[in-house]
Amino acid sequence: VPRRALPTLLMVMVAVAGVAGGCGGGSSPHGRAATDGAGTAPARQAANGPVGKRERLGHSRAPVPVLMYHVIAPAPPGAKYAGLWVAPAALRAQVAALAKAGFHAVTLDAVLDGWAGKDTLPPHPVVLSFDDGYLSQGQEAGAILRAQGWPGVLNLALHNLDTPGGLSTSRVRAMVADGWEVDAHSLTHPDLTTLDATALRREVAGSRAAIHERFGVPVNAFCYPAGRYDATVEAAVRAAGYRAATSELPGAARPSDDRFALPRVRVDRGDSTAAVVAKVHAALGSGT
Ligand SMILES: [Zn+2]
């Protein structure tokens, strides 16, 4: 790990440990289904049905697994938080397996447009999100997704940009040209729940403005650093003009969810290719 990335990794792991203990029970696919709106039941039926107009309409309300990745490299010996490292070969196999299982990667903007009825999602949409802005996400994930013809979603914490071990501005531009979406992950990756109003606004609205200015992209989603948020943080994200935010709550993202706390499916180093596909199916509640 680049030394400058370590504090970020530490913060992520602290939060992941906290979230894993307390948030799993409330967000099972079945618990969520009970609160779904009228459009969701047909969407689920259509997901397994014949191809046709109904299916395409239905998919626009489909749940979407948003996969969460961090470093795309083999974990060095003795790495303290080795679970956050996924080797390039493992990612390549996961992408191939998801494609073979019928999934199509899209951006979060596409998901939100689909749910809003502005666009049609492909059958079995999935989002691959990459947090923080590590160099390996450009070098490795960028190449793997380009080969598949899939977009990725980069959740960029601006303090990692143009640092040793971080993505360069030119690399991010190349990723955007490949179809990647760049979303905001704050300026300095703090625990946003601990900040005063001024600092919170700077991290949330400031990161959106900075990415938009540097890369000329819309920046419609925010990703909570280390998954940490509360009602005040959510309000700041809404006030900054984002359409949605991603969290580290487990599960697939659904149109009935709080748009400012969308769940994600975490991919760990120890997950086999089959386990990742199984996690995706489990998040969708469709079994395997
Ligand atoms: Zn992060």
C-alpha cells in the first residue's frame, strides 16, 4: 500500500467492522421487499420471464447489485487489512463470470435514470464501484473493464489524486473516456458524522465541485467515506445537489430504498469467483 493510502484503508476497515456487526439484519432482500412500491413485483417476475416489452419496462425498476471494491492488487505479505485487496486475476474472473451469468455493468447514473423512467436498463444490471482512487483501479480495473466493454464507477477521494499510489488526473480522464462515472468520496476521507457544518459542506459540496471542475463530469452520486453517515450528513449530500449516495449497508440497491443510503455488495479478497456471483444472486433475493 502506498503510505499515503494507509490512513484511508484504516478508516475504511474501522467502519466496515462496525457496520458488519450491526446492520446486516434489517436489510435482507425479503425485509426490503415488503416495502417495495407497486412497480417492483412485476419487475421481479419479468427478470426471469421471456424477453419482451414488459420485461424491458420491468427492468427499469429492477434492483441493482452495486459491487464495492478497493485495491485491485495482490495483498502484500502481512497486509493488515488484506480483505480489501482483490487481485487483478480475481477481478478478471469475476467480471467474466458475471457476464456469463447474464449481468451487464452500468453506471449509477444509468440506474437512477432507469428507475426514473428516463432510460431503459439492460437485463440484469450490475454496478462495479471502486472506492478511494488507487492507481491499481486505473491500471488493472480500467483494463479489465475496457476489455469487457463495461463501465466502472470511481468513488474518488480527492486527496488521493496525483499522489504516489493514487490515480493521476490524466488516468482518470482516460477512465472517463472509457465510460467510467466519477463520483465524489469527499476531499480528505474523514468521518463525516464528526464534522461541523462548514467542514461537512466543504467535504461534500466541495468534492463535487472539484471533480466537476477538473473532469467536466456531472458527479451525481456521493459515497460516504468508510460508510459513515447520519441524518445531518445525508441532508448535506442532498443540499449539495447529488441524486443519490452509496453506503456500506449490505444488499442490492432498490428503487424503494433511501436514495441517499443505497446498499452495496462488498467483494473481499477471500471470495471465490463463484462466491461473488452467489453474493450477487443472494443480494437480489433470487437464489442460485
Ligand atoms: Zn473510502
